[in-house]
Amino acid sequence: MGEKLLMKGNEVIAEAAIRAGCKHYFGYPITPQTEIAHYMAKKMPEVGGTFVQAESEIAAINMVYGAASAGVRVMTSSSSPGISLKQEGISYAAGAELPAVIVNIVRCGPGLGGILPAQCDYFQAVKGGGHGDYKMVVLAPSSVQELYELTVEAFNISDKYRQLTMIMGDGVLGQMMEAVEFKDQENIVNVDKPWATTGTGMKREHNTIQSIYIQPEVLEQHNKKLQEKYKLIEENEVRVESYNCEDADIIVTAFGTTARIVNNVIKMAEKEGIKVGLIRPITLWPFPVKEFEKYAEVPKAFLSVELNAGQMVEDVRLSVNGKRPVYFYGRMGGMIPSQQEILDQIKQILNK
Amino acid sequence: MKNQDIIIAGFGGQGILSAGRILAYAGMLENKNVSWLPSYGPEMRGGTANCSVIISDEAVGSPIINIATSLIVMNGPSLDKFEKMVSSGGVIIIDSSLVEKVPERKDVDIYRIPATKTALDMGNATFATIVLLGKLIAATNIVSKESFEEALKKTLPAKKHYMIPDEIKALEYGMNY
């Protein structure tokens, strides 16, 4: 391990991408993730890569489509309204099975909303966003160190499955500084890309990257192939962290920044004799269903805490499958719940 | 010192965010767990700036501070906004060159230092934050003076290293005030 550095989350994402071999970044500035583009603009020329500030988010995602087609590691980043603009390109890239990494440092909506932290794009990220039956792997880091590790992982997962991977953070994670230790060498999974459009050299048939399949039989087969791939990812790529769940009175579930607040709540509750467990999904898709099944009958209830009006709670309910009541507490508009607020919710639920 | 939650607040341009970064860096050099979180919301557009620094023996949970153990303020509005967030027995350090108002709290240690005036006398207004951090270090032992000096070297770009001797004088002024 190298030296400990104090770095901003956004900068760490960019540094991690470069270390993972990302040579092409296309983006358009928007708060609270613009430091990613700043960092890329400075560093990409130093590593022989390409930085383009595109004319729009739509242009940027289509540049990603092009670079990914050529088989290189590529990334774009934005924040909520910008990610909405990218949805058409995301669906096309998913249809064409292109590996690429998309970063969403979420801000509060709907519409232009505000610039403060939120988790209101959960549905957009895990349930679709663009059209068609596709899935993105969605990684939800909760520390600056994890931003580094999961960004590297995102590129590996993408290449391994010819798959789009999203890193979903929020303004707190993007803007905060924490200690980060980069490894001496990244664990880069090198995958051959015989499908890439790199030129035939007059030695092979043309490769085609496309999402259009006019024949319904062919398109159904293509969709079945995608669904098989998604099933494989569900089997292999679930990441989750559980803490204190074995004999918990209540299990709280939260991801990203919110999970950090819950960590403080666990300590406060302990002093009052309440045992609070935490299940922190690290992959929002594939969702850690089995982890919830494992603990479904342990606590009196579950509580999902989110910076939105109640999105992940739906997946929690599906996973707990009626075995225990699942409650929700959330704040919106960039408001962040205090530890005390969450503890009050816990007490209220346990007294029911 | 188990856990210090520090808010540093004032106007943009006073070096508030950099001050917090040096402090967090010093904590990291002592192998403590640290976080630094700047305000980047709408209040920034009003010209105010603040940051939250946590230095802890344990893993840092939320980087957002609801109750601060220490507060450094460099303008009046920040005192109004954050005074009530300081825990009982905590510390409030005020740049008395810029804030005339005296806090109402009786259950905290209050230090008033003419930091900006001192810094201007030394020829560089940005030393004001260092004066105030000097007082914070002396009042709370949050990090050692040596770690702070090392953090200054690590966080300042090489072309500004000539300023370090004066910064240390500013630090000592604050520590001994």
C-alpha cells in the first residue's frame, strides 16, 4: 500500500479511473461532480489519454458509446439532471452490450432541483431510466477509500460482462475529503475484446456494434441473452456489508452517505440499550436479496433510511417478503437526517 | 482526546476551507481518522464559507456535524448560525477583529483573538486562520504543534513554502494568546 493521502471524493474517482486504465473521459460540467472533469482535464494528457468537454451530456454519452465500441476503457460522469439527458445513450449502449463506467453524483430533484446531496435517482439507476429491458450494475460507495476501490472494480465488472456500470454517490461523498491509500498496483482484470471495432486488418470479418435488431425472433434471442447475462451478474457480483445484525432489535438499511449516519446511530442506540443492525447494500443492482432473507426473521422490524421519498425500501420489502414489517424514513430536497432524528424513528417503531 | 468535531466558518476568501484541510491533514499524520466536508450549497452563493472537520480515534461515521466540540468563527452571521450547535463544555474561538458580538453561551470556553488584525500586522491576511487554529490546538490538544507544521508543509505548494516560518509565528501567537 502506498502513502495515505487526503483527497476529495470526486478527485479520487478520477484518479482511480486513470489507475484502472481509463484512457478516455467525456463529460459536461455540473455541480457537485465537476472536480472529476477538472482532474481528468489535468491528468489525461499526462497519461496519453483523451479528455473532451463535450458540448452536452448527450454528446458525451455518445462519445462513450464510440470509444467503448473500439474496446478502450472509458468513463463519463455527471449529476442527476445530466444523467437524465444521458438516458437514451445509456439504453443504446446497454443494447449494444458496451462496457463503460458512468458516475452519478446525485443531487436533489426533480427537475433542476438543487445541488445538495440526495439519493432520489435510485429508481432511475436500478429500474431502468432509459427504455427497454436492460440493467446497469450500480455501485454505492460510502467512503472515499471505497470510491477508489469500487471505481477500479466498476471497470473490471464492465469489461468482464460487456456491461454498463454506474457509480452512484452524492454531494457529500463527492465533496468530502478523507484519507485514501492507493495500492501499488491495481487489480485490473484484462479481458480480450474480440468483438471490438478495431479494424479488420483484412484478416477477419467486420465486427458490428448495434442495438437495432429488426427481426423479432432475433431481437427476442438478443434479449434472452441479455437476461442470462444479468442472471449471471446477480449470482456473482452482489456486494453488501452487514453489521450488528445477528441479534438486532431492528435492522436499519441504508446506502452511501446515509449508511455513515446510521453508523453513528448504532452507537447512540447502544447507550440506550437498543441493538441496531445495519445492512448496507454496496451493489444496488444486483440487490443483496439473500442478505435480507438471511436476517429476515431476526429483528422486530426493518427501517430503510434514504435521502428520497422511499425508493430502495421497495426492494427491501420484496426481499424481506412480508416476514417482518418494513418502515421507511427519508428526507428530501438536500435535507439530511440527523442521528437523533433516525434514533427517534427507531424508538417509535420499537414501541409500536 | 477521543473525538473532535470542528466547524470553521466565515466569509469566502478568508482561507476557511484551507484551514480545515491543514487541520484534517495534521490529524491524518497522527494516524487518526479524519474527514473534511466543505459547504457547497446555496449559502456559498451568499459569500459565506464553512467546513466541518472530524478528527477521531474511531472510524468517522457521518462527516456531517450536528453537534460540534469546537467552533471557529470569522464573521458575525456564522456565530449566530453555529453558536447553538456547540456541545456543553466545548470551545468557541472568535476572530475579534471581525466579530464584535459576544456569544450568549455560558457553558462553553470562549476565546476572542484579534486574528485578522494580527495577520495584517504580519503582512498577510490569510495568516488569520492560522492564528485561530493555534488557539484551537492549545485549547483542545487536538493535534500536536509538530504535526500541524508537517501538515503545513504537505498541504502548501512548494512555491509557498517560504511562508511557513511566518505561518508558524502566527500559529505560536495564537497558541500563546
